[in-house]
Amino acid sequence: MTILIRAAQAADVEAISTILIASITQLCADDHHGEPQAIAAWTRNKSPEGVAAMLADGERILMVAERAGAVVAVGAVTRSGEIALNYVAPEARFSGVSKALLAGLEQRLRALGFEEGRLESTATARRFYQAAGWSNDGPQARGRHVNGYPMRKDLS
């Protein structure tokens, strides 16, 4: 099945919100350990209103992966050269969607003029990024609710 990577649009806000919340709550247990406070903090800005604000803020460029006419993953890059979001719907996990979206996000960073990309991975996604050529870039970052793993990749 063909995967289309495209810029997110206002009509995608509900689907993006649903994917972000489902992905975090269902797929990221290694990060939030099922702790309601951690999940609530992580998903706080993932409501349709929060996603609409992200889409409008101008610092992030939101992109989606679409398969069979449905949005199944969402990602974002920043104008400062970082991948800020990369989440897949639980039912689309391990289907190639995440790899396709990551390739699209990396291409978007190149188009913005970056020769190196940066991101902060979750524990859940760390091996995924390493398999895609990303390397560790410093010590684990300890957050209030979820820890992160700084990573980088040469995009040239």
C-alpha cells in the first residue's frame, strides 16, 4: 500500500490529535510507565486545539503520513533543525509508515538547508532511530515526567 508524506492541513487536526494521544498512551509505556500524571503532562498540548496551535505557530512544520486516504502518522520539524514530533497510530506500527515519515522529515530538514538533524528520542523510539542512522548526542535528558535521549544524524 502506498504511503503519502505531505504537509499537514487544518482538516487533519482531529486525526493528528487522535494519533498523538493514542501513540503516547498505547505505545510509549517504556517512557511514561503507565503513570497517569506523566501521560497527562505529555498529552496536555495534543488536543485538537493544541494541534491547531502547533500548525499555526510557524516554528514547526507539521507533516503527516497518509495510507489509503487516512492519516496514520504525524511528524514535525522545527525551523532550527530538529525533529520535534514523530508518532504513528498504534494500528500502523511496524508497517513502514514510521520509516517513510522519518525519511520525509529528514528530507524536509535538508530542504530547509540543514546538513545535520537533531532530535530527542523517547526510550520507545531510540532503537528505531539508531537503525535509521541516528546516533546518541549526549547524556540522557531527564524531564519532569518523561526522559529523553538526544540524537543527531548527518543529513548531507
